[in-house]
Amino acid sequence: MIEQVLGEYGLDDTEIGMDTRFGRDLELESIDLVTLAGLLEDRYGRLVNFAEFVASMELEEIIELSVGRLVEYVCLCLKAAGRD
């Protein structure tokens, strides 16, 4: 899904790892995170609420949000719903 968002900028060959940060490393803007939230909802429905996840963070945490932290959140949501 991240590659799909990056593909809009022609960056679909960018290397992404668990420590990759959305803002600093991928230079995604807030609108890109909204797009990612939509893709997550399309795939997982209401099980993964990206907006709620981000709303629980301080601004600095959002700026430093890593792929790994998002993956952990998605896994937590799926496990809580019995879909791990």
C-alpha cells in the first residue's frame, strides 16, 4: 500500500523497511497519509482505524512515524479482531 502511494510520485522503487519514516524518509505529506488511511480501510475495513491511531499521537510522534510502528498497530488491530 505504501508503494502504491509512492507510485503516484514515481517513487515506487524506493526501498522501504520497518525503520523507514513516512515524513522524514519518504517525504509523505498529510494528504498522502489520508490516501494510505483509505487504502488500509479498503483492505481491512473498520478493523484498522488509522485516523484514530494518528489522533492518539503527539505532533512529533506523527512526524517520526515509522513503517514498523504502523505495522505493529495493524497487527494489534487484526489480532484484537481475531484475524491474525
